[in-house]
Amino acid sequence: MRIAVIGAGGVGGCFGARLAAAGHEVTFVARGSHLEAIRRSGLVVRSPLGDVRTSPDTVVASVCELGPTDLVLVAVKLWDTESVAEQLKSSAARDATVLSLQNGVHKDAVLRDRLTDEQVLGGVCFISAFIEEPGVVRHNGTLQKVVLGPYRPGSAETARAVLAAFRDAGIDAEADDDIERVIWEKFVFLVGLSATTATVRQPVGVIRTNERSRRLLYDVMAETVAVAQASGVRLDSGFAEDRLGFCDTLPAAMTSSMHNDLEKGNRLELPWLSGGVVDLADRLGVPAPRNRTVADILAPYVLGRPDAVS
């Protein structure tokens, strides 16, 4: 299978390198010092499951440099989704099946609006990985899982082929006919973890053991469940309580990528997490005061650390 991975960071780098090692023709789209390092020495993935190094000639600087492609994996930050979709439309990869491994519930709506319903598969991934240095991705732990499914019955055969490619690469992969529900299930937890770790500036262990911050965590997730239900997604009313119990099983030091980005002064995915919940809630007439407060608190940091006031 000819596979393009747009975004060679933790997610795209790990999954793309495993697919390349399994014999698929993988091309990464990267930029900056990461791009230059991969061009010199290939992409290195350091993992407890075994290290992998790709060939230096498997990376390009832009989507327009891609050739004919069977599958595109989108693994960029959420603010780049619209740009990627527009670039794909005018590239040699325009007819490829597209699977986003990004966070959030807005990503596929953007892709389906600009491409076609038939070529976009729904999906979520579960992995802890990050760029350790230019050209090197570090995979934490052994979890590397993908759940995917079609939005239209006519795409079911394509979904099975993509599923087989992941499994052949040694990646834990599952199919689900109700992929929208699966995406929302991850979103509920993701919004809760990112909102609380970023606003409290502490890992989950601190948040879950303090009565008031634990309640904040629950309320943020419960609001997200209510928005999902109002959107027609089949989530049980007790799902927020279930996710709160799941948070009790996590390592105490665990935090979120949004908290990490906040600490580093990087741009935040807030408009697609708590901010995205608020936008959907407003459209649907559902109250979301806790997510609104989180979005308000973090608003000055959305584009990165604000300049010091003179």
C-alpha cells in the first residue's frame, strides 16, 4: 500500500515507521529541522517494542510533492486540518483514502466537507509518543492502538484493507461500525484531562485527589457527554462517571499534551477541545459553563505564550 503520513511527530512517526517496516511504501510530510534530520538519516523511532529507522528518501516538505497514494494518515495539529484538506484536493494524492489520527470531534467534519464522504474513514488512536529530537521519535510504553470505521457502508471494504495493513505492521487495530461514538468516547476523556491539567497546571494525580478539582474534572466530562447526546451520539448518561473511574487508574504523573504545550509556550488546541465543546453547546442549546470557564481562563495562551506586558 502506498501511504502518506502528513505529520511525522509522535503519532504519525510511530505508526508510519511501523507501516514502513512492514513493507508498505510510506512517505512522510515533515518540516523544519525534523524534515532535515529525516532527509539526512531517516526517521528513528525508539520504542520498547523495538527501534525502527526509515529510509532518508521517504520524506517530503509538502503535500503537493506526494505522488499517487492509496492511504493518507493525517497526524498534524488540529489547526492545520483545513489547510491539509485543501492541499490534498489539488495533489496527486487527491483520490486516496484519508484517515485522521488527530484528536477531537471536528477533524473529520472538516475533511468530509472538503473531500468526499466515501474517502474519509473515521478513526482514533491511543499512543504516547513525542519528538525527542529532530529525526527521532520516542514511543513511551507499549500501547499503540488504532480504532477505525467507515462513515458510509460503501467504504467498508476500504476500511477492512486499512485495518489489515495496520495489523500486518504489528499495530493493535480494531474496526467499529459506530466510529462516531468511539471518537466521542475518547473526546470526553481528552477534554476532561486537557482542561483540568492545563488550568490547574498539575498532573492527573493531583487533580483527582482534591475534592474540588476532581469535581471540575467530572463536570467538564459530563458537559461533553451532554453535548454528544444532543448531537445524536449514543453515549450513556453515566459515561462521565465511568471516565472518572478510568482517571483513577492512570499514573499519577500523567498529564496532557495541551498542558505540555502550555508549559512550553506553544500554541494550544483549546478551540477544538473545551472551546469546541462550548461552540457545539451554543449551537445545540446545551449549557457548558465549566468548559466555557476553562476556555476563558486559557484564552490568552491559545496562540502561545503572550508577550510580556510592558
